[in-house]
Amino acid sequence: LAVDLDAKVEDITVGMQQRVEILKMLYRDNEILIFDEPTAVLTPQETDRLFDVMRNMKADGKAIVIITHKLHEVMALSDKVAVLRKGKYIGTVKTSETDPQALTDMMVGHSVTLNIDRPKYDAPVPRLTLKGITCYDGEGVKRLDNVSFTALGGEILGIAGIAGSGQRELLEAIAGLHPVAEGSIRFTP
């Protein structure tokens, strides 16, 4: 979990702040560790490293509780899963004896389908086109670097990235609230 040791906590990103908190907890050599959504702002590589650390701590006899809504993390890391629904304890199952579908059913209270059929849109039209968008903040730091994509009518385009990766600046640039230094944004009604 890499952190800038010379930076002030108030000046670093939310993701870096979370890494600092995790490192502080690990440094104190606690016997019981509770992680609440620890991977929410971590990259997949950082998540893998954190899970390796957690597995080592487990091997050292530490008790670890991880609270997460990401079922793949529960399946990859836990030995047992306790399920809550609307504040009520539903039950505990061994991870090796369950699967994401069974856990989802416990969480929701009835059988649900995890696979979603996504209908094809017959005539996709480009509604939003970004080409080479580059933006800087007030201090001249580049916040977006050559961002390009097209959102078509009849589709949902997801924007993925950990906290502080430019999502806010991207949305503000699209809305006209953040100045665009380079590139173009085109809307098609």
C-alpha cells in the first residue's frame, strides 16, 4: 500500500487517506481488525496487496472482519459470511459451502437473477462525444489527459476509476463547469 510519507494527510486524495488509515491499523499490531469497505477507493492491484496482507494476518492468528457489498471479495477472502438484511441477522454460512447466488438470495430475502438480459438498441446514435479532453485545476495540475469516448443513445456508459482519478472534473467539464484546455465535447440531441 504505497503512500507519500512526506505529504500531509489533508493534502492527499481520499484513496491515499484510506491507505494511511489501513497502514496505521496494521502498524499498531491489533489482534482484531475491522475493515469497512476497505477496497472502495483502491485499485485492483492495491486490493490484491491488501488481501495478501489480510491473509498473512489471518495466518498470524488475527481475527478479521470485513464489511463489503462486493460478493467477489467475500468469496475470495472470507472463511465465513454473516448476512444482514435491513438490520436483521439472517445467518452465517461457510464461504466454501455457498456461492454468490445463494448469498444474494439471503441478502434480498428471495431468489433473484444476477444475469441481466440487455436488449440491443436498434439505431444507436452518438449523443455525447468527447475527443482529447484535457483539463487543469487552479494550480495548473493536469486533472484529465486526452480523454475520448462516445456515449450512444440506448446505452449506459460507465466511468470507472478510484477516488481522485478525475471523475468529478470529467463530469464538470461535460456540464460546462470546468474549463477544457484541449479537445472537444459534442452533444447530439
